[in-house]
Amino acid sequence: MDLSILGSGTCVPSLSRSSCSVLIRSGDEKMLLDLGAGTIRRLLEAGENIREISVVFFSHFHPDHTGEFVSFLFANKYPDRAARQRMLTVMGGKGLSRFYSGLRDVYGHVIELPGRLFRLVETDAKGYDTRQLGVFLVQSVPVAHCPESIACKITAADGRSVVYSGDTDYCDSLIELARDADVLICESSFPDGMKVKGHLTPSMAGEIAARANVRKLVLTHFYPECDTVDIEAQCRRAYSGSLVLATDMLKVEI
């Protein structure tokens, strides 16, 4: 299993940071964690074929995490001679079916994939869920951002694990999910001293990683304010393990 950061940014337009997305590969199966604006271009830059993505996981439904979903579905249909042949599973929290239904009401058949190639997996009302999606064992728990927000843990057959926080405030559920994980990809939206409700700062993300005893912490989802401070130094107030600051197209060793 290996991973690449496709988008390390937010809703704020940026020439260097696309909106949120992470690509995880295991064997010939590939999974996207969120699908914000710029994801398709980043996939092409990484040499990936969008029709080979087998799982899309949505941490929540805000536009910077789902904004290119419609374009992704549309592109998977055309041209007909090269359309998708692999099953696409889309997993998300409470309201996923309603979210997709609303998009279909707007765009109609142009985003509809054949039933044999498309399925939705909506977690239960409390958000605690475990699914085997192909080679990916995916566990999800609710986190503190909006009602449908969930973090996930992806475990490969060899036991290696990656946890993705999505957007969240400080919460015990994320700490428990990330316990002893090989990699924690954690949002770090604003610098210490600029805390915003529903988001983390570098030192808070570091504390979560330290309490969970994760082997490697990857900070991502940076608003422009993060460019003006030493994010690594702030995180080091709480975490002494392996630390990576995400950039678009960064490959991360697991």
C-alpha cells in the first residue's frame, strides 16, 4: 500500500494547492479519499487513469471535498469506447444517498453509471462502520465538524494502516481510530493562535498523533494563513515522531 497527496489545500483558490484529495493504492486497486476541485488533473499528472479508481471515500459533503465528484462521474462515461468497466464504490456518512440523489436531480443521466458498475455505501446513523471494500478494510467513525463528518482507517492485507481525519475539531474518536496507525493524514487548517471551530491547529494535530502513538503524521488542508508561520515548529510542541507537511503530488512512504 502506498499513498499520494493529490490536494493539500482548501476552498481558497491556489496555484500550488488543489482542494482535498488523497490517493491510496494497494495492488491494482486504488482509492480516493475526498474529491475536491483539481483532483482529476492531479490524477492525470500522477499517471493514473480515473477509470481504475475502485473506491471513493467522502469525509463529508463540503464543496472542497466533493466539488469534482460530478465531473469525475461524467468523465467515467465518455468516450463510450473507453468507459469504466470496474465497479466504483462511493462511501460516505449519513446523507450520502440524499446527496447523490440531489446531484442526479440536477445533472440527470449524464452522471449515472450502470448499476453493475456503481454502488453507494452509507454508514449508519452513528457513523461507526467497518466495510471490506475489495482489498481495503475501511473503518469509519464520526468526528467533530458537521453532522455527516467521518474519519476513516484503511488497513491493507499486510496489516499496514492509514488514517484520514477529513475535517475535524479535536475529538477522542479520531484518537481511538488512529491508535498505533502507521500513518495519520490529519487536517491542520490554521496556525496556533488562529483556532477556528471545527478545525485543528498544528499543535492540536500533534497532540492527537502523540496520544494515538502514530508512527508518521502528515499534516494537510492548509489555509493560506499557514504559509506565514512555522507549522512544523508548532506541531513539534506536542509530537516528536516522523512528520510530513503535505504538498500536492507528494508521495508518502507507509
